[in-house]
Amino acid sequence: MKQYIDKGKKDTRSGFGAGLLEAGKADSRVVALTADLKGSLKMDAFADAFPERYFECGIAEANMIGAAAGMAIAGKVPFAGSFAEFVTGRVYDQVRMEVCYGETNVKIASSHAGITLGEDGATHQTMEDIALMRALPGMVVINPCDYTQTRLATVAAAKYDGPVYLRFGRPKVADFWPDDLPFEIGKAYVLNEGKDVTIFATGHMVWEALKAAEALEAEGVCAEVVDIATIKPLDTKTVLASILKTGAAVVAEEHNMAGGLGELIAGVLAATAPKPLEYINGADQFGQSGTPAELLAAYGMDAAHIAEAAKKVMLRK
């Protein structure tokens, strides 16, 4: 099994902050807006470097999205950031009409996503945001796995012409993405070659998938791990090539079952190459307060549960 080295625990929101600063240095059109969450979204360095290009919108997310759309029409490349729960569900109409229907070049920067937000509990642990953003015509949906990939994805989003939803989180997780591996929107990455079962994973679940593959290897199971960093557009070519090779798959995501990556891959397979799938996700329930590790274990979303799902789905081949 290919080994990935944890370069140190970092939060993916800091990867966004570093990528935003890098994008701002490369392109003077890049601007940043936030809803009273500059520190939480790690926009401090950008705001310090480019104070005239940073806009504090207060706790008024709908106004922020409208302002971002207007700036995009004026030729800017705006990153509008808030907590995932607020920048999707709270302002869905504005994102739908002013960003997607209006075809404006707005980047939605979504922090504190998923159950690993932790102790803030169900009110802030959005587990429906991918489904909401996937449903919008023209919206690209990116869910990077670690600090380095989030930094690279942010720079790529700044260069992309069109609406982008960029999802990242609060906890410090393994930073393992190779520094010399570029990021491409719309590309899935085979992180470990395997022949017995595929584990498709996205976001924080990618590291859990790699740990699960390591545990499976000790039991004689060769698992292929595929990082689905871009959920929309999905790299169907890589997805199909992997599952046709292994014959069965697990889909691991920090999101509810409805409208997530699991249903997306199931739809692709149903239309082209039906194969057995098992799902690791938040099912049909809200989160609760706890540490990220406690919650992943309690909701059956950690490496141990991924490994068990892989062994289960192999029996269905």
C-alpha cells in the first residue's frame, strides 16, 4: 500500500486562508467578503495584505451574496465566506438566483461543514449542504481533504470562471496531500491502487479511508482509495474504471445520505455498470455535540466502520 505521511495536523479552513492570500497576490481582481467571521474563515492574512479588497458584511449573509454577485458583474472575483449552515440554507434563494441563475463568478467559501464541527452541535453541523449546492445548475462543488488540497483548490477556484462551492472544516486533521501533486477541478485522484474493493471518499473522510485501507491490508484485502475532491462535476471515468476493476465499493462522506456523494455514485452505476455499494454517511439524522472523533465513531463514519463496510460489500460481489 502506498504510504502517505501526515505532515502535521492542520485545519482545512487555514488551507483556505492560505489559498485566498495566494490567489489575491496572483490576481488583483480577487476580493473577499465575510459575515462577521473573518477569524473563523482565516481571512485575516488576506484582509491585512489587501484591506481595500476585504469587505465585512456583518451578520447579513443574504446581503453578502448580493454584494458578491454585484462585484462579480463588475469584473471582480469574489469569495463570499461564512459557516456552511449559513451560506447555504440561510441564503439559498440568493445563491440560486443571484449566483447560479445570474451566472456570476462568485465563490462560496463554506467553513465549519459536517459533523466534525464538533461541540457546536446540530444547529451548526450542516449535513445537507452538498445536496443543496449540487442541485443548482452551473454550480461546481469541491470538498477537499486536507490543508494542502484546500489551499490548492482555493487557488484553482479563483482561476475558474463560474460559481464554485468550496467546502472545508474546523478541526485539525492530517495534512498528507503531496506538495508536488497539482489540483484539478473535476478530477478524482486514485490515492491507492487496489483490486478487491474501492473506497470512494471525500473531504475529511479521505484520511479515514486511507487508514481503513491500511487495516484491510493487514487482513489480506487490497483496497483502492479514490479521493473525490470535486463532487460536481464528477469524474465518472475514474469512478467507473475503479469499480469495474474491483467489483464493489464503499462511499464515505461527511454528509447525510440524501443528495450526497453516495447517491450520486449509485446513480452513475445504475445507469452504466450496476455494482454493489455500501454507504458511510450521516444517514437521515441531525448531529449532536461531541468531539470530532467521538462523533465520527458514534455515527459510524470512522476508519473502523469503513473497513467493516468494505468487507461487507465484498461478500455481495
